[in-house]
Amino acid sequence: MALSRVCWSRTALWGSAATPGPYVTRRLQLVRSGLDWGGPRTDSQIVSDLPCRSSKLHLSPKADVKSLISYVVTKTKVINGKYHRFLGRNFPRFYVLYTTFMKGLQMLWADAKKARRIKANMWNHNIKFHQLSYREMEHLRQFRRDITKCFFLGIVSIPPFANYLVFLLMYLFPRQLLIKHFWTPKQQTDFLDIYHTLRKQSHPEILCYLEKIIPLISDVGLQWHMTELCTKIQRGTHPAIHDILALRECFSNHPLGMNQLPGFQMKALSRAMLLTPYLPSLLLRHRLKAHTTVIHQLDKALAKLGIAQLTAQEVKSACYLRGLNSTHIAEERCRTWLGEWLQISCSLKEAELSLLLHNVVLLSTNYIGTRR
């Protein structure tokens, strides 16, 4: 009776017309030997002795999918490499623009992820902007400006088929429409020179106003210090730190306090800070205050970190933000100038930030290597 059940199980599992393989034959021999020596066995015992093929069939598709994905990735890399070599060989100028654009997208995406991590950390730990480290503060400040510039392109490309026009405008006006991630190395140097030339055009106007308000300063000693400072700068002499700090009282209230500056002076200072001057006076004053406050907070964080901890690129970027054209100045001279700036900035109070705003012109105009 038990032998008949074995035959029935064999027929149901493997099919009566199929020829059993050596593995199945060996298993049946073991079953028969069990019948001879161990007595009758139940159906569940016999079925448990048969090979478990369902698990093997369940795992094999996963291995096939992994190998297929690996094959596709490898082939994609090979095709991409051939495509790059083709562009570099037949269209070298377009290839430079193409690689710059792709790298720019990668850098912008990396900046976005980093900015998101910083903002999440600020939210989770209730951290204010001025409590961040220098690099985190600078990253958020720069990323906000970059996103603002990219947001304009996004608005322009909304209408149907306008994206083709956007690509054309990006090619024709890269300085005005693109951020530095999408500039070639040569464009970065050329565009920074152009921007500095534009902001330098406002320097004479700012210095001229400082000369005009000298009679309005009530203190005679401060009048003398202001006259000496303006004379030094006009003669091409780089002012000392104490020459500038001696005038901090003039910039805390009338006539040079942040709330007492006239509209034309705020427009000139906005151009010197590479901010748009085409805004109402109320908005100009608010924007200059906010921008100068951020720089003051950055200066405090940088003084805490130490200039020696900055890389060469970070030093040059910090100097350029504060009014110095650092693209053609040696790294050590940039570090020296940045140290002078920090000494002045960290000595000022919030009410004296107008002096820090004018310091963009006072400290950078005659520094070594800037008179080109």
C-alpha cells in the first residue's frame, strides 16, 4: 500500500511520461531502502524528501535582473564615451559648452542638496542663520543668489516652445543669464573683470559725496580725518585701518548713517555691491541693510574660523564679494587684505554698518594690483 502511494506521488510530481533523472532515481532508491529497513512512511515524509525546486526558481530571476542592469549600465557608459569622443573630435567648441553645461547641472544639483541639508538642520535644531558656520552661511547666501537668477529663466521658459528661445539667449548672453557653474574657466575670469569694471565706475561718485558732506560733520576733528582719508585715496594711497576706524562715529548718525543716506548715494553703493540700483529708495535702503548685515555676520563667522583655514578659491571669492578684484592678485596678498577687512568689520557695531558698506570702496580702490 505504501509503495503504491510512492508511485502515485512520483506520477503527480514529475509526470508519468517523463523519464526520471538520476537525481530522482537516487531519491526513489533511498525511499525504497527506507521502506525495506525503516518500515512504512507517510506521504508528508516522502514529499519532504523530494528536492525543493521552487526556491531555486524564485531566486534565479533576481540574478537575471541584476545581470541585465549591469549590462545596460556598462553599455550606456561605452556609448556615452564614444559620443563624447565624437563631439570632441568633430565639434570641439560645442563639446566645451556641452561638458560645461553638464558639469554645471551636477554642481547646481549638489549645491541644492547641500542647501537642503543645512536648512533641515536649522529647522530641526532651531538654529538661526548667524549661528551657522562660515561655510554654511556662505553656501546659503550664494545658493539664494544663484536660484534667484535661475528662477528668471524658469519663468521665461514657461510659454510653449519658449525653451528653444531660452537656450539661444543662454548662448548669446551667458554672463547676464547664467550662474558661474555654467561658465567656462576663461569666461569666469573675463566676466568677473567685467563686473568689477562696472562696480568700479561708481567709486568716484561715492568718494565725491564723502567730500561734499565734510562741512556737515559737526566735529572738527572728524572733519580733518575725513579730509585726510579722501585726499589719500585720491592720491592713490591705500588707507590704514586706523584711518578708517577713526571715522566710525560719522557713519553711525547724520550725515552718513544708513538711515540718512540720500537716494543717489544708495544707488551708487548698490552698483558697488553688484546689486540692482533700479528700485525705489525705500527698497534700496532695506536691501543694502540686509546685504551689509549678512556680510557682517559672515565676517564674524570667518574671524572665528580663521583665514588660514580657507582654501585659495574661498579666499579669492571672499575678497571679491567685499569689493576687491582678486582674480589678478596673488593669494597671500588677498589673505592680507581680507585680514584688514576683518579687523575693521569686527570692530563695528550694528549702528555703524554704513562704514562697512562704504569700506567696499575705501579699502579696495588703491590696494596693490587693483589699479589697472
